[in-house]
Amino acid sequence: MPDLTRRNFSNLLSFPMPDTRPAKAGGQPRPFFRLGVVRFGLATALALFWVGAFASTATGQRTSRTPDQLENVGVDQKLGATIPKDLSFQNEQGEPVRLSQYFDGSTPVMLTLNYHRCPQLCRIQLQKFTKSLSGMSWTAGDKFKVLTVDISPYEGPKMARKAQERYATFLDRPEETVDGWHFLTGNQAAIETLTDSVGFRYQPLPEKEKQFAHPTTIIFLSGDGTITRYFTTLDPAPGDLRTALVEASDGTVGNVVDKAFLACARFNPDSNSYSASAFKLMQYGSVLTVIVMGAALFVFWRRENEQLETAHEEGLNAMVDEQA
């Protein structure tokens, strides 16, 4: 590999420009290409060789450094499964709690799995999550609850409490939301049991102490702990969060518009969003058309029947009058 330091590279490029002036009278013609051009060509060739060698080396390193630990990181969606609610953790105040305390049978729950020493990904996810929560008219603790469970057994309630305070500052209504967003820590056994039950695959990084390779997801749970939906985006739309909560609650939260939209909506796992389903719209439209037509025919029949009865009575009265 050539030594192309900044100084050496500058020396290679310090060449005289080609002299293209016409030759003096009686003198030899001035050459168009001088030594400087040759040096420039050499420098260019070396530079291209160096860039190509560097690029191939970098590509080789990337190819050879496909970490085995990343092959086992991901999310296996277990829709319809129920999490073990008897697991014990500690809340942000250091109090022992069971997961069952956060499930009342009707209020939906959003679950995130993070750790607070995460150098980047967890902070990005939770900051964007708080932005999405602020975009909702509902608040945690009112229509829904949020659980952030620490996947690191090395972090305790003190760190969880600081995280709760930090992310509350990103919310529009932090004083209302803190009571409904709980940060839990626990031992390795409880963490693994919970992550296995929701299909969250992660593992420690051997070259970095107390750090983990992990995916990002928001898991929606019904009031009894049944998994109803996964969001794998870092930037969920507030409206999609709301629809997923209505779905998780089986219609116990939300208004008529929410329920009507959910009935006609289809979830797209690629975009992590809900959109109106043309097939469902046609189905419900057909049913509505039949109902409207049936109602119209019923009204028409009633009106015709009343007119016939009136005409019959008038005809009978006319016959009676003629006989009299």
C-alpha cells in the first residue's frame, strides 16, 4: 500500500502546469506535455489505486464482521399469546411489584423493552415514543398504561427513576403521564421469561460490557395481558397508537368513530400503520345498502298499504250511500 500521507500526496500534485505558449522565433517548439503531466497521471493512478484498495478492504471487513450475535436478534410476533403476569420486578421507586398489578382486565397496555445504558437506540426510540404520546389526546394512566421493562439485570430502580424523570420532560403533560408510565427492573430470570413470552430476541455484546444487541418494538397488550399488536417502527403516528389501543381494548376505550374506523381498517406491518380496507368498505357498504333499501321498501309498502285501505273504505262508504 503506498504511503499517501497528506504531505506525500501534496508533493505528488505539486507539478508545473503544461506550457502551451507558442515557440519563440527560431527556437524549438515548446512541448505540450511536460514532466508535470506525467507526475499528475502517476498521482491520479496511485490515488485511484489507494481508494480502490481501501474500499475493498473496508468491504471485506464489513463482510467478515457480520456478527454472529446479530443473527439471533429480532422480534418473533406472538399475536394471541398471553404474557406471564405473575413475574416479579421492581418499580422506579424500588418497590416489589408483579406484572398483574398493571392489568385490570380492560385497560390496554403498551410495553417497551429497553435498557438505560444503551448508547443510542433506546434513547432514540423512547424520545420518539414520547413525541407520539404527546400527539395523542389521551394520557397514560387514563385510557391506557405504559410499561418500560429494563432488559439489563445490571440496572436498578435508581436508574429507572432517572429515566422516568428524563422522558417525562419530553411530554406535553408530564405530571399526568408519569403516573401511567412505569419503569421496571428485575433479575435475569424474570427478564428472560418476559422477553421469551413476547418473542423479543436480544443478547449481550461480548466486546462491550453490560451492553446488548437488541431490536426495537412497541407491544400492545389487552387488559388481561394478551398480545394484540406489534409496532416495529421508531416513529409511530399518534393516530396509529390510538387505533392499536382501541384494538387491544376490544372496543372498551375510544368513541364511535374509533370503533367504526377499526372495523373498516387493515393493519400494514410494513408501514406499521392502519389504513381503510377497500374489501371491508365494500362489505360494510353492501350491508348498509341492503339496510337502506330494505327500510325504503318497508316505508313504501306501509304507505301503499295505507292508501289501499283508505281507498277500500272510501269505496264501501260510497256503496252504502248509493244504496241509501
